[in-house]
Amino acid sequence: MDQLDLFRDAPRYYITAVERLGRLDWEGVEQALDAHARVFPRGPDPEPVRRAARWLRDAVPPLEVPRRGADALQVCRTLLEGRVPDAFLREKPDLRRRVARTVASLFLRSARAAGIPLSEPLGQGLPWGVFGLWTGRVDEARVALEGAVRGDPGAGLAWLALGDALTLQGSAPAARAAYREGFGLLPCEDGWPLADPLVVRARDELRTEAVWSGSWWAVGAYEEGVFPRYARLTPQEIQARGERFFRLCREGRHPEAFFQGLAISERSASVGVDLCATVRRKMRSMNPQVFSLHMERIRRGDAS
């Protein structure tokens, strides 16, 4: 006897249809819904499942590698971040995660078949290996993401994804350092589903305080010790961070520029006096209150 036969009053075919939807088995979804309509006509309405299936059929790209990999990445993000237009999917986060896992697995497999290295750029500053985050291949994802941020230290999403990989591996200090870099570049990035709940809570709490409201929350997280402090910077890092700081200043991205200035402003960074003074003057002009808090923390550190 089929185990489902033990529950004759349960919408077993409806449940089967939803399970098949998570596997992107379009034919199986229709077959199960047809059986549901025959066996349990007064059961749950099958139309929301059909509409979800239609949306997914249109949204999930065919397996054409590498041309459609970036589209698959966007679908995964849309599902994981709950930005789907379909109401049925929007109300079922577990189902969205299963669908994202299926999409990621399909495209990861097709990339391997096509001989595409997982470190190769995919889109949005992310490598193909990011799909490993959502398919349980965290070690592979971490290696690919580490390569991505080495190649482009300004790739904010890659830093956030690396933070997730390190969190899933149990490397909390390294993960927080990666999140620091990511949110120092993308403090407005709310959608990415972080693996570290502490950072999520800190972001939500800090935004309620006037001094850290809006995009300044990331600076607050740094000042309050959620993100680790900067240690000694290499000459190459000093040059890169200085260039990024002044570019962001010109673009008017003050919270991001201020965050980049934090690294240069730390005494332990061993930055030249002239550069440090110039950066601090600009930081003070961007937000005098936050700058005062930052300098007070530095002075307390010197005193201790």
C-alpha cells in the first residue's frame, strides 16, 4: 500500500504537485493537479499552484551555458529574497528555497558539463561557484568566491556571499570580516539573505538609532564591534582603499566613502600622516557626529 493511501482525506495529490513544483517537473505538476481535481474536488484550489508553475516556466531560463547563467542567478536571487510576483510562491519560503536549489543545481551541473571553471565570472560580481552556496557545495563556493574578491576587491556581493560560505563552515571571525567588506561597499543591500543572524539583527537594530539610520548602519556595526577592526594594511591595500575612498566621495556615496575611510583612519593601519589627515578631514565633513564617535573610540583605544 502506498503510504499516502493511509491518509485518504488528505490532499495527497495536491501535496505531490507542490513537491514536483519544487523539482521543476512541469508535467508531473499537471498530472498531480488533474488527479487532485478528480479525487478531492473540494480540496485546496489547484489554480495558485498552476499559476506558480506558469511563472516559473517563464522565469527559469533553458539550460544554455554560459549565456543564460546570469539569468539563472537572477532567478535564484529573486526566489531567495522573496521578490517573486507570484503570491503562492511569495507565501512559501521553503518552497522558494527548494526551487532555487533546483535551478542552481541544474546550472551548476551544466557548467561542469561545459567545462566552465567555477571561478569564472557569472554576473553581478559573482562567480559560477556561487551556485554552490544553494546546493550544499559550500567548500567549492568558498574557493570560487575567494578568487572573485581577490580579482575584484570592489565586488560587494561576492564579499557577502563569501561571508555566507564562511559562516556555513563555522568560521565566524573570517565571515564577519567578509561581511565588513561587502557592506562597506553595499550598505543598502537588504535583499541578500545572510547566513549570519547576528549581522541581520545588528543591521535592524542600528537602523532604529538616529545616528546610524539609513546606510550609516554599517559604520555603526563597525564602531560597535560587529565587524572586526582593521589591522595593518599593505601598501597595495592602502593605495586601493585610498583610491576607492576618493572615488566614492566624488560620487556622493558618503556612508560607503566613510566606511572606506575607517580602514585608513585606524592607527593600526600604518597609513602615512598626510593621507590619514586628508581622509579624516573629508570624513568629518561627511558626518561630523559619526566622525566624532569614531575618533572618540580611537582615543579610548589609545588610552587603554
